[in-house]
Amino acid sequence: MSATAASVTRHDWSLAEVKALFEQPFNDLIFQAQAVHRQHFDANRVQVSTLLSIKTGACPEDCKYCPQSGHYNTGLDKEKLMEVQKVLEAAAEAKAIGSTRFCMGAAWKHPSAKDMPYVLKMVEGVKALGLETCMTLGKLDQEQTKALAAAGLDYYNHNLDTSPEFYGNIITTRTYADRLETLSYVRDAGMKICSGGILGMGESLNDRAGLLIQLANLPEHPESVPINMLVKVKGTPLAEEQDVDPFDFIRMLAVARIMMPKSHVRLSAGREQMNEQMQALAFLAGANSIFYGEKLLTTGNPQADKDMLLFQRLGIKPEAREEHDDEVHQAAIEQALVEQRDSKLFVNAAL
């Protein structure tokens, strides 16, 4: 298959086609992915996001990879929903170090009616800072998606994790159909989708291909596709899984790039375990988004200054986004802080 043909946006991928991509000689696959990538993106720009856990631990879901699940004893300190002010302070810090998108994650099966007003204030405040906004809060209903969209949420993250066939081996408390339904609600509300999966959970090549097929065959491709390498945490059922072969991980990024040519493919969890050479190869394969900062929810992530040094060595620059005049931004920031100071929402949202 030529790079030109592969760059056409499709929604009808078959398992045989996708497996054929995976099984190409490595150099051919990387060349094809890079050619597709250059048709739609600046190959030397990478989108930079920061992720903050706004509510940590005690999640009722039983995802076998997750240290935040209440089903497993991982030694994780449980925390209540953060105060709105502290979230906005963290967002301002993220912007100061170069992030253009601020992602907020809560360990919930779904957000409660009690917590939604605080969540919406977080979105409004972060948006006022001039950052793109992203949240991951679990399953949503239609009313919640509409409320988040009205508050200014740009992206909603809801990963499919793996193929439909392998999914039941990893999670039993939420169905695959539930996840697809939430993605449908998000799209209908006018928000952008961030959805991907995890490698290293014991899945087969068919499962990796199946995950990408689910994503690429959606009516619209996710704007952001995070590809995670399992971070093995003691106390979770997957703590002793075998490491993912680095070349297999790069192949996954390359195939994702070919199948979803206009999506940002995010080099996500597990980057702490990757050396600089593997990260450079990931960018060559078409990855063009990273999480930036010291923590990725509850697991380690390369520090921002380390990332910038690598970017400098590779000649990569953070992807810019359109921003308003600085004076307009400053006024928006000041107004958001005044509103928070005068609001009862400024106190601990969990009380």
C-alpha cells in the first residue's frame, strides 16, 4: 500500500488489512507512517499537554491495570476532589512551562450530581486561562456531556483500552458498549474525542489491530489517540505482565498514524521507561503529542526540562495554538480568579 493511498481518511478498515500493516518490514512501515504524517502535520512540532489528577483513588471500577481501582491494594493515597482554586493554579503553572492543553482526570465510575458544578467551574476557569481543556471523568450521560460542552470543554478522554474481544479479561464493571456510548454522547455534544488504549496487558496482535479498527472505524476519527504502554504497579493483577517489545510499541504508533492520518497520536503512559532513542523513533513513526510534567495521574512521567532538552536535540518545537492578545488573556485570568474568590465553589468541593 502506498503512503499516498494510506493517507486517505477511511472508516472501513478490516482486520486483514491492519495486520498486513503491522507485518511489514519495520523500515517500510516507519517510512510509510512518516510520509503520511508529513502530509497532515509539521513533522517537527509536537503538541504538549499536562495532566492533573483532580480526584485520586477509590474508583469502583476493576480495571486490572489501574492503581486507582478500589479493588486492589496498591498503597495509593486516596484524595477527595480538589478545590477549584488549586486546579486553576496548577493549570497556570502548566501554561507557564509550555503546555497548550490542560487535562483533568477523576477516578470515578461517573461524575455525581454533587460534583458536577465544581467540575464545570474547573473547565470554565482553565478555559479562561487560554488553555485547551480536556477531562476524563468516566461514563457520561447526555445531560452531562451537554453541560461540559457549554462550560467550554474542548476534549473528553475516554479510552477503549483494548479490542472488544480482549476487553472482558481486563474490565468487568463497565462494558465496551458503555464506552462507545459515552464517545457517541461526547461527539453529539460537539466536543472533540481523545481515545486510545494500552499495550502490554497480555493482548495479542489481533487485539492491538482490533483496538485501532474500533477507533478508526468510528464515524469520525478521535482528534487525539493516546497509545499507552502499561505501567506495571505492584498490587494490580497485571503487575507481573511481560514488557512490551520496544519495536512492537513503535509499530503500534506507526499503524495508528497510517489509519488515522489527521489525528494527533499521543505518546502517553510508559514514557518514563523509554530512553531518548525510543522516544525519537516514536516521533519518527508519527507520534506528535505528549504529556508533559512530573506525573501522569499517579505514575511517573519525564520532567518538563528533560523533555525540552530532548526537543532541542531533535529540533522539535511544541505545537502552538491560536491565542488571544496577552492583555485579553490577563483580563480573563483576573476575572476567573475574582469569580472563584467570591464563590462558595472556592472551598473544598468534597465537603
